[in-house]
Amino acid sequence: MDPTQDRTEPHPQAPAASEDPAALRGYHRQMALIRHFELRAAEMYTRAKIGGYCHLNLGEEATVDGLMAALRPTDYLFTTYRDHGYALARGADPGRVMAELFGRATGLSGGRGGSMHLFDAELRMRASSAPRPCSACGRSWRS
């Protein structure tokens, strides 16, 4: 290929008007919730109110929202360390997620998972301590 040749092709984009305005507002609302939650979690971590590690979704709100928009309610969600935003976008109560970060029994995982191991069977959200391709592939094979 000639190195002077332009290798980039313009990406066709669907006009924003083709998206349902209510859906766009919902995406924005969800991203704002995740951002607000993560900012508060960062503040509490800085104040040493949250023990252990606290991996935040700050700056990843659109990625979380986009993935969650593509999933069906029956799909399982396997997360890695930065899972607060995914739990919120999946429908978890923000108070229960924050309680989990504080290690309280009222937390999403009973206070045992902390920041990195959120789990909720009803939400079909599986905890992880590292990327888990084997269990995720096995679950998808069975579904």
C-alpha cells in the first residue's frame, strides 16, 4: 500500500434525530447517576470510610451505559473490578451498592464483596476478582 494514501474511511453516523428522545434522556440520566455515585464513592474512599480498594467507573459512564443498553434482562453480566456503574445501570439500588462499599450487611453482596466483588442473583450480575472468560463462556453456552 502506498504510504501517502489516506487509510482512513469516514465512519457513517446515524443522525441523533433517529434515536428516541426519551431513550437519550434515559442514557443521560443513567450516566449522571453513575458519575454522581462514583464521585461520592471517591470522596468516601479519600476519607478512609471505604476499606480496601475502590476501583471507580469515572470517565467510563458512556461505556457502561452503551453495554447495558445492548443487553437483554435475561443476559448474565460478568464484571471485573470497576463494577459499581454496571450494578447501578443494571438496576441495583444505589444505597445498597454504597452500603456494600462500606462493608455493611445491607449491601448488595451482604457486605462481603466490597468494591470489587458486587454480586446479585436477581440482577443476573456475577462477581469476579479478575476477568473470568471460562465461567462467562460456560454460562453463555448453557443459556
